[in-house]
Amino acid sequence: MDDVYTQDPRLTGASREDPEKEHKLKEDLYRQILSSVSHDLKTPLTSIQAYSESLRYGNHSEKDHQEYLQIIQSKSDYMKQLLDDLMMLTLLQSPTYELELVKVEGEEFFDMLLCDYEQISREKGFEAKTTVNVVGSYYVNPKQLMRVVDNVIANAWTYTNPGGMIYVSAFEIPNIPSWSIGKLAESFTEKGVYIVVQNSGATISEQQCKQMFEPLYQIDDSRSHIGERGAGLGLSIAKQIMAKHNGTITAIEQQNQLAIVIWLPPLEEERNG
């Protein structure tokens, strides 16, 4: 299985024929990741210190007091997510690390997995529609698959304009959602379950669709606000987790719509059936 480093274009081609060079490139990339995360931690930490000192020594109204506490909480949550992503990324690099997969009944599990996103999306100011049409059983790590979908949904929230539409669906062939058209619909060719998150307002290229799963990659830095997303590790981690499931995750753009397509293989007996 590929690891996060072999996804990076700097580590393909000739570098694989030179183990020493490849090892150095991996170290350089990991140092870059650490440097990026360290940098992204400084801004919220500075804010937390400033607001904490203001609460301690200032004379504020109750409204300001509550607002400062909310900011501190938000910045703390952001820092926790960054550190959690870094720890997960490090864990995924271990050659001995394997996800524990358990058998789940598709309809019940995927209903549970996607049930909250429609309401939360609407609370964030987006239109949303969630559908589930799964009958088979699958081997998954529930916690880590939830992390994958969380990361993909968070990406949709970041790149959808206010009031825009987000579709979330889990399904098996031939139960392809009606909103899935063109090359997106044509991509559903394998047995198994597909989880698709499609959002409107995307203006990215095919090359960006490939690059977005590389560590540290940011589609649009101007839309990367503190507290809105991490250091560009979320989709890279999602790709790693899907590889541990023997599945895939890809991106398809068409007509200003971006779809992230997650695929899980069927059970062996169903694959051969």
C-alpha cells in the first residue's frame, strides 16, 4: 500500500531507484509537514494567550467575556485537530500499523455514518441532501471511516459558497443518485459501496483534483482561514485510511461541481458472486 510520501510527486520516478535519495526526500517532506503544523499552531496559540490575559486583567462586560471564551474554545479546538492530524499521519507511516476492520451491515451502518451531515450543513448555511441506498455488508473501521467522511465534508463546507448545495450519498450499483451525471456517473464501475460528497461552486482543474490528496496541498490559500481547516493534511490522511481499507478516494470536477468519491470493496464472497 502507498504511504503518504509515495503519493507526493517528488517521490516518484527516479527517486524510487535510489533508496538513499528517497529516504532523504521523505525526511525533507516530513520536516516540511512539521514546520507547517508548527507555524499553523502559532497563530491560534497567540490568540489564546491574548484573550486569556485580557480576561484575567481586563474589565469586560458579560457579553465580551462570553465572546472571548468562545474564541478561546474555537482556537483550542483548531489546535487539537491539527495535533490529532499530525499524530494520525505519523501513525499511518508505521509499516506495522493496521486498522482493525469489523463487519458491518451496510444499511444500518451508512445510515448512522451520514445521518447528521444534512442538518449540520444547513446550520452552517448550506442546502444539503443526504441519501443512503446500501444493502450489502462491509469490513470497515468505523472510527477511521468517520474521520474520512468528516474530512471530506469539511472540505465541502470550505469550498461551497453560502447557500450552495451539498449532496452526500452512500450507494451501490445500480442505485446511482439522480444528481450524479456525466463523468461522475461514468466513474461508478465497481462492485462495492460508494460514498460521494458533491458540492457546488468548485472551480478547480483536473490537476488540482489529483494534487488535493497530497500532504500540505491547499487549493486556495485565500480561503484557508484559521479554524476553518487544518494544515492541508485532512484529505491526505483520508487517502491513507482508505488504502488501509483496500479502498480508494478520488476527486472529479465538472460543471463547477466537485465530487469526492470514496469506494469500499465488497466482501470477497460478494465480489465473486
